[in-house]
Amino acid sequence: MNFFENLRTALSAISTNKLRSLLTMLGVIIGVYAVSTMLALGQMATGAITGQLNQIGGSQIYVMPKFEAGRTTVKNFNDNDLQALSSLPLENISTVDSSVQATTPRRTGNVSLQGATADYPQKVGNITLKQGRFFSDAEARGSAPVVVLSEKTANSYFGSANPVGQTFRITQSLGTQGSRREDLTVIGVTASQGGMLGGLAPDSGFVPIQYAWRYFYSRGEYPYLMFRIRQGADGAKVQADVRRILTARRGTDDIDIQSFDQFVSQFKVITNVLQIMLAGIGGLSLLVGGIGIMNIMLVSVTERTREIGLRKALGARRGTILGQFLIEAVTLTGLGGLIGYGFSVLTVLLVTLAAPNFFPQMVLSPFVAALALGVSALIGLVFGVWPASRAANLTPIEALRYE
């Protein structure tokens, strides 16, 4: 009996007991569906978030004072430090920020205000205005009490009303000196970045950096520095030059330099580990499905004992009987794997259509498809060995006498 005849016999046995075959395959279907869907959605989420992180951060580096146990003071950076770094292929996008309490007739809550230069949107390249405008050079130099809110913040504090021209009252804590209140005028709203990160961003806004220096920090000081590395520059060399120059100026290597690419790489490692864990949990269904396959194949051997005896009496060898039942088990799990992967593709497609902001692109990896079908076939092979061996080891006389 050749392979194709064994396959035809296996399909005939499966179709003869359709309901039993479907229930037997259910564990494999669920396992393959769970593993394939988890891996596909994980890859899509990783790609979407990584793309948003790169869009937000790009080739940025962050320079921060090193925080060590026992140190009570931290030396901030200043304009002279920026001047010393001006010869490097860097675009300065440093800001200063402070958390304040904001109040409108609709809501009171905490908002992070960033002090930025008037050309900050052009420098970072990923800020677009949905309403109004950004502050001008004159407003920045004059520390005008104006604010540009994020779309999320504008919706939270003003609802459906147009926030441009409205009053945005802030209360800044001054420690032992009490607090300071001031009314800022909203002049613009930045468009949301969208995607998964848009909803997670805290309430925020931009004020002129001169205003921030006037009330939040000493003039010309920065708690940290941010730079965008110019295209074509060697990032590692630029970071080394930044460390060398600032160490010489500060007299000690008390700074930490981190690149945005490091954050993205760490995020990818974390998501890959999570995907493996989730796929492992889904793989437990495959184990359950394999046990079900073994159980039903043992029943099938018992039901077909006389058939096995007749074939052996007519000259069928042990390997022929073994191959027949192994092919039947693998066919059963292979069909379950195909059905499970088909449901997985349908689910991924529906998720992509239902949430285009979160999953802008459908990802179906050939590796995941091959893995799902390969594992389902392997499950049939592994759990079909014992029933097939029992069938192959039956003697013709005992099998023919079986009632």
C-alpha cells in the first residue's frame, strides 16, 4: 500500500466519522489558532509601536546627569554646554518641563508643560497643528503667557468647544513659598500622534522656553539635553564626542547618554519574550489536542482490529500497517492545523479592519504559517506512534478472532 493509497484511506476514515473527527481535531484547531493569532498580533503590535517610537524619537540621544545614591544636588546643563557641542553634527531640541495643576470650567488636573523654542516643531519634524498656531519668536523672547496644548489635553479640558483663545489657568507649587497662579491663553492645539501611544500620553502642552526659564528653572538651564543626530553621522562617535566634551567641561564623568534606538531595541526584546510566553500558553492546547488524537486513534485501532487482521493475513507487512495509522493521525492533525490557521488569518484580518489606528498593516509571516502546520503534523506523528504500533503488532489470528 503506497503513500497516496494510505492518504485516501485516512481521508475516507475521517469523512466516515465526521463529528468524531471534528471533535478530535478541536484541540489542534484551538492550539494552532491561539499560537498563530498571538504571534501575528504580537508582530503587528511590535511593528506599529516601533514605527510610532521611531516617528516620535527618530535618531535622538538624551544626555542626563547621573543620579547616584548619597548625592543631594545635581548639576544642570546650560547654554554654554550647548555652545561647546555646537560643532558636532547635532540638532538641539532640548526643552525644560514642569508639572503644574491646570484648571478650566470643565476639569482640574495635572499637566506637563514643556518650555520650547519657537522653531521646535520644525526641528523635531513630527509635530503638526490641528488648530491655531505655535508661538512666535517675539512671544518666545518675551516669555508670553501662551500655551499650545496637545489634542488629548484640549479634549480633556475643553471638550467639544474650540480651545483657541480660551483661558488655561495653571497653579505652580513653590514648595515652602506656597504656590503661583497664572492664566495662560491657548493659541494652538497639536494633532495627536494616534496609534497605540496616543491614548497613553499624559496631558501636556508647550510654552515659550523663556516663560519656562522665568518660572520653572533658572535662565539658560536645562535638567537634561536632547539632540537629533544629523543624517549620515556616526551615532556611536557622536555620543563619544558628547561625553568627552561634557566631561571636560564638568570636570567629572557624571552624565548618562542614551539613544532612542536603545529604547526601541529594549522594547523589541521585551515584546519578543512576551510573544514566546503567550505562544507557549497557547501551545498547551496542542498538547491537549495531541492526547485527544492518541485517544481516538486507539479507539480506531480497536474498531478496525478485524480489518487489520485481514490485511495481515493477505500479506500486509508491519511497516505498512504502521504507516497507514501514522498517516491517518498526521492527516487528522494536519487538517486541524489548516482549519486553525485559516481562522487565525480571518481573525487578524478582522482586527486590522476594525482597528486601523492600532494595527495599520496586516502581517502574516510565512514562518508562523510553516511553524503552525509543521507543529500540528508533528503532534500527529508523535501521538500517533503508540496507536500505530499497537495496530502493527497485532497478530493475524488474534485480530481475525476479535469480536
